[in-house]
Amino acid sequence: MAKEIKKDHVPENSSMAKDFEEMKELGKQMENLRTNEELKDWDKRPGTVQHEEVEQD
């Protein structure tokens, strides 16, 4: 039988947006994110690359 989760449960890690206003705010943040190329042009280091396979010799 599935474990029942209370309606007011707050997860300890990341979670989805709580409401539409938070979704709009997150969308604005994403629009303003810099690309890796933009960061390199500004002599900044981009974040870590995820899911990239490393070639083994």
C-alpha cells in the first residue's frame, strides 16, 4: 500500500513552484541566465557540465 503524504508536507530538498506567481518569477530568472559563451566572453567560468561523457583512451 502507498504511503500517505500529508497535504501540508514540505520536502527537505528541492520542490516544484508553490504557485503561479513563483512560476512567473522563476521564468524571469531563467530568461536572464547567461549562456556559457557569454560567461566566457566576460572572463567568467561557466558551471559544471552535467551528463557529458568522458572519452577514455
